[in-house]
Amino acid sequence: MTDMALFAEQQVRADLARLLFAAVEASGRARCDIARDAQIHRDALRRVLLGERSASLGEALRILAASGVAPNAHLLLFLVSGGDHAIAWLQSDLALFFENFSGELPFALERVLGNQVHDVKPRWAKGTAHRVARLLSDHIDELERKDALLGDVFAGVEGGHRG
């Protein structure tokens, strides 16, 4: 069961303000430029960043985009795991990966599972997430081994031409 206290308006507004503030600060851009690009008045942006005013969904996405971060990924991270992950992953390749991954996942599930898509059980989510993370880790290790092997091959070729 969902803890409804997590959705108290003041807490959600404060947490979202922290995320948007962190994104704006990390961008290195002037707030007036972000406000212009996000199509929001400068004073409204100031109030949103202070948590005095709630940002609409569209405003939050535009502020994140104007700050140079993956807006969908950070808003999704904010919704599913809280502001801390969304802030920690600001301007990272991991956020871009998460945005592409979460955007592709529904289509991949339908394509791979076909008619079995309706047999998926919610209790499998945690284990599946850990399995995907392990698979990704193994994939990164394999790519690093291949890069090292190719580096050795090219080093041997370059060394042979110099002698």
C-alpha cells in the first residue's frame, strides 16, 4: 500500500523545488536565460525554485530541459525513487541511459513477451531490476575486456612498425 503522506502537497513541492534548483544551479546558465527558454516568467521561476509555488508538469519538464538535463529521466526518477536519485544523476550518462531505457522498455516488453505480457506479476519487479543491472554490469565488463584486447592488438602492430 502506498504511503499517502509521501504525496503531501508541501512535501512534493519542496522535493521538486530541490530537484529543479539543483538542475538550474548545475547548468551554469543564468536564471533569466532558463526562464526564457522554459517559457516561464523569471519571478515564477524564482518562486518555483524556492518551493513557494508548484510547477506544473509542463513547467517542470521545460525547466529541466532548459537546464540541459534529460527532463523525462529526471522527472521519472523523481517520481519512482525520489529527488535524491534525480539530483545525484543530474547531467550524467546514467540519466541519459535511464531515459532511453525507460522509454524503450514498454515496447521491448510487448515485442519480446507478446501474449505473455499479461502474465507478468508485480512481485517480479525487484528481482528483474537486479537481474537487468547484473546483465548490464556483465556487458560493461565484456566491452572493457574487448577494448583492452583491441588496445593490445593495436599496440603490438604499432610496436612492430617502429622496430
